[in-house]
Amino acid sequence: MDEATIAPAIVRMSYPALFRSMLRDERFLRVWISQAHDQKNKVHEMTEFSGIEKLLALEEIKLLKARRDRAVDTKDWDLYLSLHAPDHVSHNDGYERWNNAQEMISNVKKLLDETKISVHHSHTPEITFESPVKAKGIWAMEDNIFWKQGDEDHWLHGFGFYHETYEKRDGKWLFTSRQLKRTHVLTSAGTKGVLQP
């Protein structure tokens, strides 16, 4: 039983007079019917999404993530951009929100320019499907970034989790949002604000 039917059922059993008055409230009925209808559509969508289709979609999203990590570390910015929906939104710890894919890639290219070497690893995905064409995921991550300040070698070693959403558009899975939540960061002594866009 879903939320749209559980709450009214509890009220009906525990407070019958209150439930009868709720049924006379036109606003309550509209909301209740709408929620029940939305839930029914969602269940219908997911029952049409077979186990094999779900496994294939899962593998496609994993490939999407692998290509993203490779693209950023090899500085293949055309590939990187192609993996994101135009309306992609990014909001990472320590940075302002980037409201579209062009704004995101402009900032990432500045952060990880030719003076820096980056190594990104993403692990242990938790992918859940909202529908056959919408999903969200959490990935454990680790990154290493290396650069020089004058003649000195410097580095950053970060840990955390990517929180992402994906949509299948025109037959292709794309990133629609990403938020990096760091849990720990190590840096070399004397590191200055090198990762500011």
C-alpha cells in the first residue's frame, strides 16, 4: 500500500468522524485523488521496466560515469560536455552552483587546466530508478590532483561522494545534476587556493 492510501486508511480506522469530514473537503479529495493517480502511473511505468532492461540501463549509467572520469583526467572536454544534458546543474562543496552544462565545463576547464594532472576514481555505485528514463546515483569517490607552485610540487588528495541524477534523452543516458560532498581532503604543505575557478 502506498502513501496516498496509507494516511487516509489510518485516519479512517482511527478517527471515522474526522475521515467523513475530510471526504466532504473538496481540496482534500482533489489532492488525495491526484496523489493516488500519480502513484498508480509510477507503478505502471516501473512494471513495464523489465529486470533485463534495468540491468542494461544500470550498465549504461556505469559506462557514462567511467567516460566522465576518463574525459576529465584526459582533458577531453568535447567528450566531457557530450555526457551532460544542456540543463545540467552542478553544486560542489566550496563552489557556487553552476546552472547549465556550458557554465560547468567552463569552470572545470579552468580548475583543471593544462598545469594540473588529475586522477579521478569512482566506486561502489548505488543507483536507483525513478522510471525507465530517470535515475539517481551515489558514488564513493577519490581524486588526486598534482601541480607546481613555482618550483615546488603540490598535491590534493580528496575523498567523498558524488550525488547525481541521470535522464535518458533521445535513447542516451546523460548526467542532469551532480553534487560532490567531500568527507576528507589532504593537501601538501603551503598549498594556495589553486583550485579556485
